[in-house]
Amino acid sequence: MVRAVVSCFLAFVLSSVAAGIRYCNGDLVFLNVTELTGSWPSNHSQLSARLRVSLRPDRTVSKIAVEQTSDYREVDAFLIKHFSQWRFLKATNCDVVLIPVRVTVKREKT
């Protein structure tokens, strides 16, 4: 089981339009993750990743691609699962959002 606390305020800057697709850059998202099982990195590791999040017209997530890996498959899979549950505000005038993520891993003492 993994628990995450998200600290973020997403502001989007329309960065480009290519083939009718509007790309935006999101603000850095900080995740504090408490890992209970699996082969995650050591305690207090700080990892970085970048996700490309494609949005449906209703602002739900249709697809996520890892543009920059954290170098841990378990962490990347967690990020995809976590962000695929997000719903973006109607004011988000983007089709694809690039989101940089900083993950801090904390292990609970058993």
C-alpha cells in the first residue's frame, strides 16, 4: 500500500499549439509518498519525473506518458495511477499538460 500527500497549485501556461493540439506546462507538483511494500528507493529519497497528460474535452485524463522517468518502475507506475484519477478545471485550456513531479519517499517504521 502506498499513500501520497500532494502539495501543488497547478497553473498552466499555454506553451505551444501544434497540429491543433494545445500544449501547456504545469507547475511543479510535490508528492510525499509513504511506502509500505515493494522495492521502492531508500528512505527520504528525492526523485524527479515528468509526465505528459492528455486530456479529454471534459478535462478528465485520457492518457499519461512518462516523459522523464524517475528511474524506478514502481514509482513511475504509481505516478501514472495517481495522476490518471485527476480532473482538471474547465478553465484549463489545454489538450496536453506537461507536469514536472518531485517525489519524496518516506518509509514507515514497522
